[in-house]
Amino acid sequence: MDMDKKSARILLVEDDPSLGLLLNDLLRMEGHKPVLIRDGREALPAFHEGHFDLALLDVMLPGRDGFELTEDLRKLKPNLPILLLTARDRVEDRVRGLRAGADDYVTKPFDNEELLLRIQSLLKRRDREEGPDHLSLGNFVLDTESFTLTWPSGQQRLTPKEGKVLKLLMQRQGRTTERDLIARMVWGESGYFVGRSMDVYIARLRKLLKADPQVKLDTIHGVGFRLEAIQ
């Protein structure tokens, strides 16, 4: 690998088995660290598990297509470079992808060297800082690796799901986070039973967050939740 190039952790979402493996190997040979996902429904939970520098998304995916994933990822990490990969070459598809928040668009079949150059160009354009290991809100600090929540008078190790829900809410503090987004990010699916389970975790988090009276976790009925610190 060229010494001027930096290794990147790449979320690779491609349902074609042969092309997925080819892209995975190509990126590894270039020195990157791809995580290959084959179903659009599994992309957000995978994204939530670690810090990614770039997303390479096929448009035609089972479960959730590349356009929808682009919109989701752009909400979660506004500066994440997103490259869409598709067999469709229609102008309206390109426009839809760019409107969804994609940074670039490559049509199949593609030249390997061109794809790698486009990826490198996107990585150079973005701020290379990874997401923080700690998130703060009011008097609370969340360690996003161990899911340990600390405040001046205490500390609590959260369960993985509690930690993931709180991490997402803290990343989007001050904004409404939709129930469906939380469900897909943390549980990988949505539905009645996931919704009931989510309400249990929200209730647990509310009890912990009472340690700081300035922090509010509001329910936006029929939509989702908003976490914020009132000044």
C-alpha cells in the first residue's frame, strides 16, 4: 500500500456474494478494514458496533436499500463519506442518491483502480477523526466502549442494549430520535415486541438520568424520544 494512503474502516454493504467477496478482498489488499454486510437490515446495527471512516453501499439490497441507508447514516454521522454502488445508470437514480446524502456514485461494472481512487479521494476530503470514545451530556459521561455511565456522585455499568440506546440518544441530543431508527440500530428490526422492550430500557435510563435534574428524556408521542440538557 502507498505510504501516503491511510487505512480506513469501511462499512461494505453488498448482497451479491461474489461481488461482496471481491470488494472485501480488494479493500483489504489496499490496506483497509472492510466489514462486509449482505442485508440492508443488518447495516445499522453493524454501524452502531464500531467507528467507520466510510460506507460503500449497494443500492439494490434486501431489507433496506442503499438510498434509505444513506439517509439513516447521514443522520447518525453527518461527515461520514458515503459511496453508492449500483448497476443502474439512470439520471434520476443518481439524483436520488445525492439528495439522500451520498457523496459519490459508481456504476457497475466499474474499474477497480477507479473505485479505489474515488474512495481515497473521499477519505482525504473528510475530517479523519473517529467518533469520540466518550459522550457527555449535563453531568453525565458515557464510555461508548464499556457502556459505563459516570456522574459526580456515582457510576453505573449499563447492559449492552441500555448502552446502545443511550449512546444513540446522546449522539442525537437535542433532536428527536425516531422509535423506528432506535429499533433498527439496536435490535436490527422493528415491531410490537421490540417496541415494548424499548420502552422498558427507556424507563430504566430515565431512572438513572434523574441523578442530574437538568437532563430530560422526553417521549415525543407517536414519534420517538428527545434527550437534552436544559440550561
